[in-house]
Amino acid sequence: MSLIELKQVNKRYHNGADCVTALQELNLAVNEGTFLGVMGPSGSGKSTLLSVLGCLTSPSSGTVHIDDIDVYGLSHEKQADFRREYLGFIFQSHNLIPYLNALENVMLPLAVSKLSTAEKRERACNMLKRVGLPDRMLHLPQQLSGGEQERVAIARSLVNNPPLLLADEPTGSLDSATSLQVMNLLSELHQDGQTIIMVTHNRENLEWFDRTIYLRDGMIEKDSAGDARSFSKAV
Amino acid sequence: MRLEHIVLHNLRRRKGRAIFLVIGLLIGVATVVTLLSLTDAMGQRAQHELENFGANIIITPRSDALALNYGGIQLAGVTLIAKELEQSSLANIDDIPNRRNVATIAPKVLGAVEVDGQRIMMMGVDPAAEFKLKRWWSIAGRPVEQGHELLVGDAVVKRFNLNMGDTLIVNNQDFTVVGLLAKTGSQDDQLLIAPLDVAQATLGKQGQVSMVEIAALCHDCPVDDMVNQLQTVLPGTDVQAVQQVVKTRMHALGQFRLFAWGVAVTVVIIGALLVFVTMMGAISERTREIGIFRAIGYRRQHVLQLVLMEATIVSALAGVLGYLTGVAATLVALPLLDGGKASWQWNPTLAVAAVFAAIFVGLLASLQPAFRASRLEPSEALRAL
């Protein structure tokens, strides 16, 4: 069963008289539990696709259903609730709040929930332990290495137990050893049944995905569904 | 972890901006508190003086004749037989509706007496009321109390070369000088002042008074109404309000109060603009942060709450510190402005109003930046996805 279903999605950006088409007539269905890699050259529409999936940028036309919910049919406030309950974001530049320590950063999505403070703290602690940072909870982001910051960001994206994890080049700014740690962690999550969609430039990451799509000019040029090996050769 | 934790952490992290905001509003609040406290203190001082020093209503017997003196200059050779008031009629003053506003009733009897072949004015007074009313009198010795005692005006002292304890024969009666009145520059210098009953007997005016001075508590009381009320209960008298000094002083205070409000409003507007500009800057600085909040599922109202909560905390702090600074400034300025006579008094209404006004101004100035922040589209704010 598809967790995500995009139909005839177009996204155009207008800049004065210029019109840039970021996504065109894009159709995509992603099953629950999939680790989907999104690749493509710069300007191919990868980030726009992630933004549309993340309920952050409404498409110019077409529909986006996640867990059978027409997400762009929701009001702004309901979209915010949807993001909080269904989506976890991992950003390339970590995007941690600099004045909050690791534990507080992880608790951030829970700050507006009705859970008790003890429950919030327990969830955040468990999540930091899960990503291997049990002893760095009270450190501020600037006191953490790049890899540790990425792991805090992953813990924050998971603390609400979202069905879908969206990652935008999470290894883009990391060295190869740290990248490997992060990909191992994401793979573990995937093996636990987490649906993950990850944008990446790095072809070395292909082996981690169980499905990869290659975008060009806002369209899916290649889709590895069912034939990952030939896809790998093709890209 | 709640929204207020994020706000407090942010304020701690951006201490410089928070302190700048607090100081901006604090100056406004302190200025308002100082100016209002000063005008209040001086107003109360003026009222206190009005209540305690001097009469502001004078009752005299009605006379059909016009006055034949001006500025102390008596038309030579002309004498008028003055009518008198019945002392017992003064009890009617208790019946006026504004009796509560009457602080002191000082009846006097006036008449000419002969001393050593010379005619001098004697004034009989109710010692308790008169000396309460004439607090500016400087007396060597003591005021008259009862019996044949005299308080002697400066001109009379010089004319007869009197000293304390001297005996003066007035209308063939012995009076003892118990007090010498220092020069006042008024007609009081020409008087022999005796207890009312003794003077009435000496002048042959038992049970009569020549005039009555009334001190009314007149900050807000309707003096004109009181004049009419007194006129009604004391027929055959002229009741006049001596309002010129009061009005001049109150007018000056009113002008100062107006000026104070003008300055206060200007300073508060500048403070509000400062908050507005700083908050707008803060929102721009925190655009990415707001994008993160929105991306992880914060509603617009949550972002609005974050900004307004921050403004409330900063403004409340500025209100409290501004009030305390204003009080300190008032305590320093009062002795310089009013010769140390006015005193500061704790005004809880002003304290509460200062804090709430600071919060109101802070919130008002932060509304637009807060709405701007809450309207930021997460994707625009982030630029990361």
C-alpha cells in the first residue's frame, strides 16, 4: 500500500516575467517502509520535491496524498499539525537551535504537544540514546561535532514517531567516516520499518536505498523500482 | 520543555538585544513615572498648603456702602459704622452640604481701642482657629490663649517700645503682652490681638463678630458652591472666595502637568518605536529559526506566542525597573524643584499602571513584527529545502 502518492504534480516559480518549472507532471507512489533515494543534477527539482512532500511548498497543480490525506487540501494550521504528526525533517545544515542544548533541541517538536514535561524528556532522552548520544545531551550545538549535530537532528526528526522521514543531503557536509555513521543510523531506522526519503548527490549512498529515482528538469528520468542494479549502472 | 523555555533561552542567548530593549522601554517608563510623581507630589504639596495656610473664604457683614480704602490707604476723615455678625449664627455653617470641606472657621471681632491717648485697632480671635490658619506668623513669646493677654503687631511694638511681659493699658484695662508678632508687611502689623471673648468685652461687642475666615479643603471641592451654601445659611452677609492665589498655583501646576504628559507621551512613542525596530530586526535575524519551528510543526499562533511572550517578559521587566528608576529620579529631583517641601508618596496605582503600560506598549510595538514572523512561509524562511 502506498504511503505517498503524487499525481500530476507541477511546481512553477515565478520571478517577474520569468517562469521556472521545478516539477512537471510528476507522478510518484512510495510504499510504507521504503528507503527512497532522490538523485539528480542541481536544479533538477530534488529539493522542490522534498519541499512539496514536506508540506512546505504547495504545488502549482496536482495532488499530494500522504497516508490518504490530501495534504494541500488542509488549512495552514492543519498543515502545521500534519507536519508535526506525520513528518520528520533532517536538514543538510542540521538547523539546530543554537541556544538550546541537544536534549532541548530534540524536545523542540514536543514543546507544543500536550505531553507532560517528564514524558517529553523521557522520549527525547531515549531518542538521543538511540542515535548514540547518551552522554552529550546537555551540550550546546557548537560543542558538538558535525556528525553529532546530524545525529541530534535525526533524533529531533524522530521524536514524534513520524511515519515519514525526509532528509535533505544529511551527509552533504560530513566527512566520509561520519557520513557512514549517519547512513548506518538511517539504515537501522529503515530496517525498523521507517519510511525515509533522502535527497543526495552522493552516488556512494545508492547502495543504502531500496529504491532510487533520478530527476531531470522536474521529471523522473529513471526509477529503480524493481531494478536497482540496472539503475545504478544507468546513473 | 514548553514555549516559554524557548523564549527564556533565547533571551539569555541574546542578552545584548534584550538589555537594549529593556533600557529603551525603561527610559520611557522612568520618565513618565518621574514626571507624574513630581506633579503629584507638588500638587499634593500645593493642596496641603491651601488646606493649612490661610483662608480661602471670607464672610463679612453685608454693607450697602462701598469701600473707602484701597491698598491699605484709608480715605481721611471718613469713618463707617461697621455692622457686625451674630456669633451664634456661625453654628449654621454646620448645616451646609459641603461641611466636610470646611477645615477651619476663624471668627474675628475688630474695633478701635485707646492706648496712651492713641487709637489702635484691636482684633479678637479664637486662638485655636486663628493660629492654625496663620501658620506663617512668626511669634516671639507665645500666642494668646485666654484672659487679658495680647499679641502685638510689629508697628505697635515699635510705637510703644514694648517688650514681652509688659503691661499695656487698653481702654483702661490692663493687658499683658505675651507675644510679639514679627513684621508681616500686612495690616496685621498694626494690630493688638486678644482672645475673642476678651476683645468683645473690651470693644463692647459681646456675642458679635466682624468677619469670619474659613479655610476650605479645596483640591477638588466646589468653592463656588460652598460660597452659595454659606450665603444661604448666613443671610445678611457677603461671602467671598479668595481664589486668585489658588487658581494661579493650580493653573501653573496644570500647565506643568500638561507639559509632563507631553514629554511622557513623546518618550513612550520613542520607546515603542525602539521596540518595534528592534523586534523587526530580531525577526529578520531569526528568520531561519522561525522556518525550523514552522517546518517541525509549529502553528502560526505558536510563532506569534513566541514573539509576544518575549515582548511581554522584556516589557514587564522594563516596567518594574522603569518604575523603580522613576521613583529614584523623583526622590533626587524633588528637593531641587520644590525646595524640599514636597515629599514623594507611594502610589500603588502608578506602580501597577507603569508595569501594565510598559507591557501594553511593548506588545503593541511587537504586534506587527510578531504577525510578520507568524506569516513567514516555512520554505521561504528555511531556504534549505
